[in-house]
Amino acid sequence: MSPDVTTLPPADRLPYILTHCRTIAVVGLSPKPHRASFDVARYMQGQGYRIIPVNPNATEVLGEKAYASLTEAAQHEHIDLVNCFRNSEDIPPIVAEAIAIGAQAVWMQLGIRHPVAAARAEAAGLLVVQDHCLKVDHRVLQSRGLLPAPGS
């Protein structure tokens, strides 16, 4: 039986997510290189994470097949972490899908918060991060030696 990760102290949650969630579905991942979603996903891919693009308007991003929804992606890929690049009002259905597919965590990027959806995800046993940049937090934790080096 796996431990209840929702009881992890807040300071341990980000390192736990970034160590244990190696396949990241990026909801709202743009194929346009100048967009923040593309930059963050490219960085995480370069750090050894598997990126699964979720964008109904794209066929491929960063060399990976894009899916129209999390549900469709989960039919083909195992997803650990759902990284959200969508407006806050779009978060509840994404969280519902994340719960349904058995994701371990939901990460809402900078400026994105939805306390009700976050509480629903946590009640379902998912770890939740709101209003944080995945790339920035990865760099900070890695520089402090709290994450393994890429490829290890």
C-alpha cells in the first residue's frame, strides 16, 4: 500500500512531485516556441521528463503526439502529473479528468488558482500546486540539491 502523500509537509511536496512524477501531461501546451507553455515543457523534457501535450488544436508538440483531452491521452499514456496552462475558470474539468485518470498530482502554473478544484483534487488523494512555475521550482530545487541530476 502506498503512503498517503497528501499528508506530506508542504516543504516536501514539490520535491516529491518532481522526483516521483516523471510523465507530465501539459494541458494547453502550445506548439509556438515563444509561448510560456512551450518553454516550460521543453525545459522539463530536457531534464528527462516525458511530456504529453494536451491541446485539441495541435497534432504534435516537442516531438510528442498531442491529444485533445487528458482522458484521450490517458488511453495511450500513463500520466503522473497534470500541468495546467489554462485560465483559472477552466481548471475544474481538468481536475475532474486528472482524478478520473489516476494522476498523482495537479500543478497550476503562475497566475492560475482554483481553491475549490484544488480541494476536490486533494480530497481525491492528489497533490496540488497552485500559482507556481514548474520550470522555476525545478531549477530552484535542483540548485539546492533536492532533486536528482538529469538522467539519474
